[in-house]
Amino acid sequence: MTAARPANGTAAAAAGVLADLVDLGGAGLVVTELAPGWTAPAVGPGAVRVGVHRSRARPAGDLERFDILLSADAQAPRPWVGVGAEGVDAALARLAAAVDAQPAAAAVAAQVLRMSLTLPFDQALVLESLAYSMLLASEGFAGWRAANPARLRADDGRPRVQVAETESRLVIRLDRAEARNAFDARMRDALVEAFEFALAHPDAPPVELSGLGPVFSAGGDLDEFGRADDAGLAHLIRTLRAPARLARALGPRLAVRVHGAGIGAGIEVPAAAARVTLAPGTVLRLPEVAMGLIPGAGGTATIPRRIGRRRAAWMAISGAEVDAATAVSWGLADALGPGP
Amino acid sequence: MELKPGSRWRSAVCDAELVVVKPAKIPVTLECGGAPVIPHAEARAEGAAVAADHAAGSLAGKRYADPETGLEVLCTKAGAGSLSIDGRPIGATEAKKLPASD
């Protein structure tokens, strides 16, 4: 979606509206220190609500109202994100900067994650796509795209995905190593075709998905972002050709081996699988909010189903990297394992 | 041969395996590698070879459809032989491409 950049006067007016929204509790980051006797502030649905636990026993009370819960206890269990005593202020600063840079995307990420687990999986995918399509038409995304122009890359036309059968299983490999297996429309369609084949296979064999090259996937192909010029049609395409939906439909048959990096779609799709293994040293990250978007490859449906909505919101809104050990302890992946 | 939907076949001359997705509207013979396919449950005879003019290969996961007779099969195991109907080669159907949705 290529929206015209607003004239300076318009940008200034928008900044004024945003400041008003923050004052009114309709946007921005709202932090509640969960010290004894804490009360939750009354804020609108557009505020990202963070609860902070700094010392002594972890607070009880109605924590449902918070989108993200930070704890000074590095070992704090779900739903807390344990950042360590010295990490709390840095985590808050990181969230404040993220929300300040992309207030609409951060709010929408929080809102979608509040709803996701209340819906059946397939409906949660549709919800995500509705929100994503809206953000494609937002100024936050247009600003990111203008600052990060797309390159035109030659396409060698090679298949994006390899499908091979061994004696015991079907092996699907992302095959775009030269672009760190960036997810473009061709890869999306090829992966959907491979998953549909797996679903239609009369033997229903186990299926293994991995990526060729240095990393499993660096995520959506940034050179395609902004290419869709009809947000309505883009929504219909995204919900029809949804690898995460098919990955989920494969149920216990699907195992994904992630190595190197799983960025954006590179963890959103694996998280739909019954089993995910990470090669040691693998890093996972959701970069979309910083681009004025939210995860759009199913991550708001798949990731909270693995780690809960508060840890998912931390990943989505902060954009922070999650290392392999943390990912396994959270349940974002099931185990460490060898690379492909 | 009765190419019923869901029925499974194997090439008589290579590793290819097939499952019928849509039947043909008229009786046809499906071949792979130039020889009629055999039921999946049967073992292929030793020493059979792919005919040189039917050696373009079959790819696992691809659908092969014949607009003339309506027959559509899914290749479930790749092989060196390519598919034909009554001697007439049939190609893989390209999945419809859709544009970027970002």
C-alpha cells in the first residue's frame, strides 16, 4: 500500500491528536507498579497496559487486565516476563520507545492478543488479518516504508520450496537461502501447496519442515511490503493462503526444525506445528510492530497458544529477541535439537 | 484400468506413485514412463525401463491433470517417468499464483 506522505502540517496535527489520545487513555503505554495495594488505572482499549513486579512476593489480584507483565524475578513463571531486577527499567524503556514510535500498531497488537485466545484458531487468524490489513493503510506503516524503500530484486524463478519423501516421512525445505528464506508470495504459495499435498497424502506420513542455508527464515520479504494495493483483496489472499492454518491442520504429524533465526513468519508458522525444535544459538523475534504492523503470518494465533498472550505481547510489542533456551523454557519451542 | 477417485497406482517402470483425485469421463489408460501404471499393491517387474520419450519425470506433491478427459492425479512419490494418457503426455498443473498480501 503506497500512501502519500502527509504534508508537515498534517503530521503536526496527527501528533497533536495522538497527544490528546494519550491524555485521554486511548493510546500509549500505561505502566502500573504492582506494589501492595495497587489499583489498576482506568484506561481505554488503545492503551498498552503493563504491570510491573519489582520486589517481594509476586502480586495477586486481577492480572487479566494487563497486556504485559514484567517481573524482576528472572525465573518468574508464565504469564510473567522475567527480566531480572536490573532489567526492569530497560524493559520499560524499550516498551515506551516502541509504543511511542508506533502507537497504533502497538495498540492493535495488544488488542488482537487480548482477543486471540477467546476465539477458535481459524477465527483468530482471520482477526489477525483484519487488523493487519487496516494497519497496511495506516500512517505508521507508510512512514516506515518511506524510510525503508523496497529494493527490486531479480527473481530467478527457482521453486521456493523443496518437497522430498524419505522412507518414513515427507520433508519440506524452504529453498531461498540467498535471501535467508525470506517469505514472499511465491514461498507462501509453495509452502501452502506442500502442506496441502501433505494433508492429501493417502499415507498421512509424518512431515518435517526446515530451511536450507544459514537460517530457517528471516521472515516476510521486506521488498514486498507495501506491494499490495488493495487492502481488502490482500486480506482475502492472506486468509486463503495461510500456511499457519494448514500447519495446524496437520496436527501431530508436523515437526519443524528451526535453526539460526526465526524472525516474524519464521517463528509464527513453526509455532503452529505440534513439535518445534531449535538448533542451539537460534534467535527468535517479532519485528512487525516497529514497521507499523503486527505479526501477519498467524503469529497472534499461534504464539499465544504456546506461551500465553502476555509473553506473546512482550515479543510482539517490544520486538525483543528471544534466545533458544528461553524459547524452550517458555514453550515457544519444545526442545533444542540438531539443525537440518 | 478403473481409475476411481482415491485409488492408488504405481509406475511399472520407475519409483513414481499416484493417487487419483478426479476420474476421467471416458475409459482411459494412464501410463508412466511409457508403460501402463499398475495397482499400488502390486510390485513392479524387474528390469523394466522408462521409455526415452516419457522420461521427463514426475514430481511428488504435483497434480497432473488432463483437460481433455478430466482425469486428475496427485503424484505422491517422485519417479523418472513422466505421465501420459493413451500415449499423450500430460503435464503438472501449476497452482494458481496470487500476489503479495503485504
